[in-house]
Amino acid sequence: MKTKTILLAGTVLGAFATSGVALVAVTHAMVDQRIADNQYQAMQRKLAAILPEGASDNDPLRDYIQVEARELLGTDATQVYRVRHGDDPVAVVLEPVVPDGYAGPIRLLVSVMHDGTLGGVRVISHHETPGLGDKIEEAKSDWVYEFKGKSLTDPPPEKWAVKRDGGEFDQFTGATITPRSVVNAVKNTLIYVQNQGDRLFEPASEAAEQPAGDKDR
Amino acid sequence: MKATKGYAGIFGEGLWSNNQMLVGLLGLCPLLATTTSATNGLGMGLATTAVLVCSNATVSLVRNLVRPEIRIPVFVLVIASFVTLVELVMQAFFYEMYLVLGLFISLIVVNCMIIGRAEAFASKHSVDRALVDGLAVGLGATLVLTSLGALRELVGQGTLFNQAELLLGEAGRHLTFHLGDDYQGALIAILPPGAFIGLGLMIALKNLIDKAVKRLSAARRAKPVQAATQPPEPAAG
């Protein structure tokens, strides 16, 4: 009798689990493509904001390589999106991680033009203090726009620091650590791109099949 | 709890007199984390309401099928399925809003408000009542989340319904209200303590209103019986 009760309970539970999974699976199949499109478009908008308009005729989100450079890019695996016009390299877009933010890692999106100047910098995600460190966000202040057009020669490497440290970049009232580490990470990204040179534009060993936005899932 | 209560009674209880957030103090985690702006609060509230309505209806439908020993796992399965559904739908249709609320949508699974309604109400009542209850409790939570979000946003940032277009589309843009450029904002309101202070103020306000209403209705009945009974202590969740 007891065994029967347990079996019955187990069957009912199993039936619920199965129908729950089925429901989720069906919905997933229905909206999957739409979600992928959303991610792709969101990424496209982010890239467009830090690249000159009409500068490229390829789709960087389908033309990327994966690189490893923990020292300079702060992460073991990061995408390098290649922006081209015809066969000419235009820029690369990287996703470095600032390892030493005030409250954990900060993910950036940095575009470096082929002449070594910055196309732009955006913060993708961070955990900095609201009202203080979060001024690195585009929505909160214009600070990230400062980077546009800068390179390793303008300002010279020793001036790649916040003003408090004798550099060229603004810090925020009450928050120096956040901008200091972001400035440093952007500088390291520039150094990385300079070191790699045109190697970053070499064709990938195999064509990327998945649009890059997928890895955010 | 009385066994027979009209829809209006169920609705009023969920929305006000037994508001799960102000009286039950349930669901503090999303309350603290997502009410940094009115838009976020509204988004979170609506997502919670959707899950509540679906889970209440389902739990009520199967209430005679499920043996008491396995009812909690079944409730959890039902709730988890609906939360995942809401998450997927949000990713597909409100992607920007999803990016803001992100993790907290999945955390609706462990919001004890939802399993609380399943256990305390939906598993004992018919589907129509469970639906009304889910809707009322959900809207009650939405009301609290949105007002607290509005309060924190206004004090902390000097805006109201900033970025409402993420949730409501382009029409939402007109909802945004700015207090003026020279308002610097009080940081504490945005930080977690601001949520506690704001919630405390809202509970106090609700109690004041309840007291005033009670006094009024007592006076109207012209029977000045001093109500000595205090409302029951809210259970922590």
C-alpha cells in the first residue's frame, strides 16, 4: 500500500515536471530567434556608437576572432571584432575587462581605429557605486566620450592617468579608483592592439557561424 | 480566514488590507534590489503579477490531483516554469528592460509571496477566486514596487519614470519627469538603505490611513467603541 502511494506521488510529480519542461521548451522554440535577433541588434547598436558612420562594409559581429591576453585585456577569452572596408582594415573592437574596479570587474567595449586612435569606449556592465563610480556609464555622464580620438601618442603614455595622478583624464568627485582603473585598462587595450598590429586582421581559421551576441545568453 | 468571500473582498485584501509587501513583508529581495526607479519597479511588479496569476490558476486547477506530501515540489515546479516563461517572453519583447532587471526576474522563483499565495489561497479555492487573488496580490505588489521606485528615484535622482520607454515603448518617453537640472540627488535613496527607509515610511503611511479610516467609520456608526485590538504582527518572510 505504502509503495503504491509513493509510486503515485512520484508519477504525479514526474508528470508536472514533464509538462513544465514541455511548456518552457515550446516557448523557447517560439521566441528563440527573436531573442537572438534582439541580442544581435543590441550589439550592433553598441558597435555603431563607437565607429565612424559608414566606415565599414562588413559585419564585424560575424567577423571576429577570439584572443587570450589576461595581462593586457584582463580576461582569458575575449572577442576581437574586425571592421573592414573592402579589403582594408578600418578598426578593431575589443571587449576588455577592467579587473580592478572599485566593486568588481567592469566590462568595456573599446574600438581602436587602424591608425591607433580610439574610436570610442563604452561600459557594458559594472558594479560601481551609484552616484559616484557609475559616472563611467554613458547614461550618467559624458566622461567616456573623453577617450574618443586619444591614442598612445596623444596623450603620451605617462599622461595616461587621471588628473590626480598627474595625467590628462578627469576623475570624479569622491571616486578616483573607478576612473583610474578604466583609464589604465583602455591604455592596456591600446598597447595590446599596437603589439598585435595587423595580426588582428588575419582571416579567422574558420568562418564564424554564430553571430557573436549569442555568448551573452 | 473566512471560507466564503466575495471577489471584492479578495481583491481588497490582496491590494490593500493584506498587501503581501506592506503587511506580509514578503519579497524583500526584489523590493530592495529593483526599486531604484519607478520604471524598474513597474516592470518587476508586472512580471511578478504575471507569474502570480498563472501559478495561482494552475495550482488551483490541480489542487485535487496533488497529494499533500508532494504539493510543495509541485508548486515550485509550476512557479519555476512560469518564471522561465516570463523571462523568455521578456527577453523577446522587452529586451532592454530585461537587461536592466536581468537576474531578478529569475529570482521571482524564490519570492515567498508567490509560493505563499499558492499554499495559503490557491490550493484551497476555486480557479476564479485564485485568479482574482493572484491579480490582486500582484497588483498590490506592483503598487508598492512602483511607488517605492518612484520615491527613491525622485529623491535620489530628481526624475520620475526615467527610461519609461524601455517598458512602455515610445509613448513612455513623455512620462519622464525631471525635477530640474540643479537638483543633485540624495544618494542614500538609491542605495539599499534608501529602500528600507522608503518601505518603512510606506508602511507607516498605510497604518496611518488605516487608522484614520477606522476612526471615521467608527464615528459614522455613532458607536464610539475604542478599538483596542491591534492588527496582528506581520510575519517576516
